Amino acid sequence: MLRMLKFTKSISLVLKLKKPPLLWMPLVVILLSLPLKEIDAHEVPNDVLIQSYFKAETDAINLLIRVPIEAMRDMNFPVKGPGYLALDKMSELSVDAAEIWLGNFVDVYVDEQKIMDWSIEKTRISLPSDRSFASYQQAFNSFSSMPLSETTLLHHDQALLDVWITYPLKTDNTNFSIDLNFGGLGLNTAIILNFITSEGANRLFEFNGSSGLVELNPSWYQSFLRFIVSGVEHILSGLDHLLFVLCLILPCRKWRPLIAIITAFTLAHSMTLMASAFGLVPQSLWFPPLIEMLIALSIFYMALENMLRKDFHQRWSIAFGFGLIHGFGFSFALSESLQFAGNHLLTSLLSFNIGVEIGQIIMILLALPILNYCFRSTASEKLGIIIISALVAHTAWHWMLERYMTLSAYQFNIPLLSSISWNEYLSIGVLMLFIILILYLLNRWFRTFLSKV
């Protein structure tokens, strides 16, 4: 009511009326109840897809980009009728938009030296049905094709802007890096970058939001360092893996059992991680949620065993079995990063695995002194193990239920045996034999190693 009175008084002042008439009150109620919506073309779009190609020619780098025009806000593109682009007036504005929203947000490096000079060669307005960005050559040739007719009715919310940016190249080196800072074009920005190598191969990169600095053709040591960091970050940020390792070492903190457990767990998850990287896993949609549920189950089982079991002499074998499952979990994180491996797949796999082990060692080195101190401060070490394990089991139980609900939403389509090729049979058979061989060798070694405990 107070808001209404202030509104009517302000109108009265404008109209130089001494008292706001009561007849205005219904009108004020209607005006104030209307939803406030800015009729404006400056809203940030929800989903934006950006396609791009990067190729180094003899004396220049070509960067071809396709972006929805609606993502380029505050440009005041000329429209006619109910929002159709005035294509006859778009030439100069499209270049301005390409410079402001694209060129200024791209950094290209050669041998870690940023290329400062760049220019917009051409721009082109495209229909949403245009398929010229299906390949680099088609996209490049499209800039020489006839522009859309000025009579074409193309709504600004559907129009695409194709941009050709060039960067001068004064060296034959192929160590290129790029930073596509396009995250501000939409609330959810998906960027697809196709890097055309000097051999003509197409290397695909996919990003959500801004890409950060990406080595397009990394050297082996660049891949090595990147994936070591990625492995450390993954294990230290993955609470489920950390809790599993904690449950593993909780009742086995002497150095011989600890070495046996960590060695078995490491070898197991390394094998399934490698197998996943080479495609020796089911490609069905239900497989990742199944593994996530089994990881939660492994944590719950280990916590329960810590509370109920007294003899942990053979714990390494359980660590080996569950390590196979956790390796698949590591592979899901690795699969998103393998696009940065370049031609160094094996190097990236090994360095990621090393990073995971470094993360595990950091966690163990931090956890052991704390656990030993806590257990020395309590009357019963077994009671402390039970309390910690109970807390972990409670968390893992809820994770298991949540992940089971996610898994139950998928339809299981187990492939028929007849649909599996002989090569797949052979690969899976070799993997199984290798796992059995490693398990046999570990059993022989640990039988002697742990007998000295």
C-alpha cells in the first residue's frame, strides 16, 4: 500500500495535482503487478556452441570460428520487422563484433611466445542449416562463396557468424598453444576446436567454458607434466578414493603390510586404467554409474571389515580386487584429459598413473602420523578404528544408495557373445591372463615378504 501511495504521489507531482485521486488506485495496482521484463537483446544466452578450426599454413595461422550472433551482446545489430537481420547493413558490424567478442579473447602462442598481431580477414553470416563447418576445407572455402541474399529472412536469434582470423607466422616450428577465452559468451559455453596438424590429421578438443592455455601439439615432457598434475589433483580431490585408501591402511600401519597393500592396489588400478585407455571396457552408458556404485560399495565393505575382522594378513588381495574397480574410476577422469596428450598416449597414461601414486603417497604420509597420534591418545586402538570406520561406512552407504538410484535409471544392454569380434575376445583374454599372472606373482612374493612381520 505504501508503494502504491508513493507511486500515485509521484504521478500527481508530474501532473501538478495536489492530491492523488483515488480513482487511480486500481490502475496502480495493475501496473505494479505486471511482471518486469527487459525487452532487450542483451541477455546472456543459456547454451552456446562454438565451432573452430586451427591450421598453420606457410606464412600464417588460420583460425576459423562459428558462433551464434545472439551470444555477441550489446552490438545493436540492425533488424527489420519481427527481428530479422538487415543483412545489407551487417558487413561492418559483423567485423566489429568479431574483433570485440572473438579476436580480443583469443591468445595464440608459438614456442611460448604470444603472437601480438592478428587481423579479421573475412566474416560471413550463415543460416542455422549451413553445414560448411563440417570440415576445415569446407569452412575455409565458404568464405569465398556468395553471401546471403539481402532478401533472406533470418531472425537474429538463429543467425550464425563465421569469422576468419589470421595470425602471422615467421617460423617453421609447430609448437602451438591457444587460449580460447569464450566462457563469457553464454551461461553454458561448449567449445569445439579442431587442430589440423602439419600431416593433415584432425585433432579434436572439447571444452566447457574457457579452455585455458592448451598445447595443441605438446612435446612429451609437456604431456608428462600435465598428466602428473592431473593425476595428483584427481586423487586429492576425489573423496571416495581417499576414503578407500584410508580404510585400507587404517588397521595395517606397519611398513611391510603397508607396502604390500599399496603395491597390490597400484598394480591393479594401473592395469584397468591402461585397459580402459585402449578401449577394452564396455562402451555402454550404464558402465560408468555401475563402477561409481561399486567404488562406494568397496569403501563400505572395507570399513565394515575394519570393524568386524581381526586378521588382516591377506588384505593385499582385497586391495588388488578393489583396485581393478578403482582403475576404471580413474579412467573416467583420464578420458576427459586424453585430448591433451597429443601423440604421447603412453607417456600421458604413465604420468597420470604416477600422479595418482604421488597423490596417494601424500595422503598416506599425512594420514599416518595423525592416526598414530590419535591412537596413542586413546585407551583402545581398536575402538578408534571402529569409530573412524563407522563414520566412513555411514558416508559410503549413502553414496551407494544414491549411485544405485542413478544406475537404476539406465537400461542394461549386455552385448551378445556373437557380436563380439575375435580381436576383442583376444584382447580381453590377454588382459585376464595378465591379471592372473600378476596376482600369482604377488601371492608368491608377499607370502615371503609378509612372513617377516
